[in-house]
Amino acid sequence: MKHAPGLALLLTLCLPVSSSWAAAVGRPGVAVPLHGLDQPCRDQRFPTLAGPWVVACGPDGRVDRVLSLISGVEYRLPQAMISPGLSPGLLMAVGPDAGLIALQDTGPELLDRPRSRTPSIAAPATDGSIGAALYEGRVSAWPLDSPTHRLVEAHPVGWYPPALVPGLVAWVEDAGPDGEDVWAMSTTDRHATPRPLSAGPGNQRHVVSSGSWLAWVEPASIVLLDTATEKSHRIAAHTGFSAPPALWQDTVCWETRPDSPDSPDSGEDPQAGVDIRCSDGLDAAGPGHQRWPARFEGWLLYRQDGILWLKTAAEPGEARDPD
């Protein structure tokens, strides 16, 4: 990722640590374990992907290291974080460990920018130019180089991070007796007010973003919305019981149990555990539990019974044949 225009850099020496890869990580069509990057994290969403980077934790459970899937080089971060928001090649934290770290080809760099020290109720979000965070009774979205943040009254639910697409921030809203809904607000109109994207009985939650796409979980499906065209479609899926779906452009991956109606193995072995399916055909299945998917291009990162795995598509665009 190149330096963001208009942002001065506080250069920090970030030497690579020893790595057994020293080349592009993974092999087409094969899943490989990423030993040394599966340390448990304080935030169970990690390890995960920030574009072509594996973002992982150290012995104290804080996010403090990254692995480039392109070069195979592992780096220590110039600043450890507990629950950073991610976009391809960028990490952002608010609260006590506030900071913005760009993941460059030459290693991570700490960017000199205004920091939000106010603790949030969920991990923040960034798309590289805008930041967003949720607070008790408030939602905020701001340009990364702005020293001031506009706070808008809302009722966001804790733990679920917000999601950013061009011109819009989305989050999970407390709907009271009806459960949880997905709401959104313009990031360009300072007079905009929050509005529901998906509401009704039951829970609408786990909203995630990639490019112009949003995805979230409903009681029996995953909704994909292209905010550029305002067109949406649903994929039958009984998921959201632990991890959120993973989204890369319009490709979504999710956890599924073998006894779920959307599982191809439904009814075969109810003790088989949790598997991961993707809408383009890439998946992770087998003995044990395959959980916490993260997706970028042809890479699928997931955890299987405490071990971190990376599966690579056999060819670019391996399976563009959604079920």
C-alpha cells in the first residue's frame, strides 16, 4: 500500500523477523498451516487478513506482527494493538492504543495523524481514507486526517464493528424487543441521520464490507448489497452463530454446520463439526472445526482446532460458480 496523500509519516524502524517462508506463502489448491502465527489473541477475531497480510498476535495476546503473503516476510508492528480495524494494508485503533499503521512492501510504518483516545464499544473500521467507531449511544465517521469527529446519536450494539463503503458507514443497531438490525448513515453529508438497511423480527447482524459491497447475516441467509448499484441478493445460509462472514468484493465465505439446510453434507454426520463455505466454491472442510474465515483474492484464512491454516485457490478465480 502506498502512502496516503496528505499524511506525514513518522518513520519507524521495523526490521523483518525470521521467517521460514521468504517467498510467496501457500500453494495453489492446497491448505497449509501457518505455524507461529496461531497465538491466541485477546480479540477472538484475530488472527485475520488485512488484504495480502496475515495480522496476528504475540504472547500477550495483542496484535503485534504481520506476515506478507506475497513475500513471505514476517514483521513486528511498531505499536501493538488489541482490537484494530482493518482494510487492505492498513490497521487502525482507537482508545488507549490509538494509532494508524500502514503495511508497506518494506514493512509496517506508523502514520503521524490525529488519534482518537476515546474507548469504543467495538473494534473500529477504516477504508484507507475514512475511520469509523461506535460509542455508547453514538456513531462517528471521520476523514483520517481530521482532528475532529462528528458524533451522531444512535444505539449501536457492542462487539460488532462498523463497516465502511464509499459514502456510507453501517453498523448493528439495538432494536429492543425485535433483536438487532443493520443501520447506516452517510459519511459525506454532515446533516445525514441514521436509517435502517435491514430491520424486522429476529437478528440482522455481523455487517462487513469490501469495496462497494456490504454483507450481513439474517436468520436464514446472508445478504449481499452492492451500494454502487443498490442491488442485493441473498444466499441461503444458517450462520452467524460465532464468526461473521468474510467478504472480498462480492465473494462471501461463512461458517456452516453439517446439519444446516445449506450444507451439502446436511444429514450425513451431525458430529462432523463446523466447516467453511464460500460463494465462489472455495471451502474448508474436514475433521474438526474450520472456523473464523478471512478472505482476500484467492486466499482463505481460517482456524482449525487451534491451528491457523491458509488455503489458496487452484487458479485465479478458481470457482466462480455459486451454489
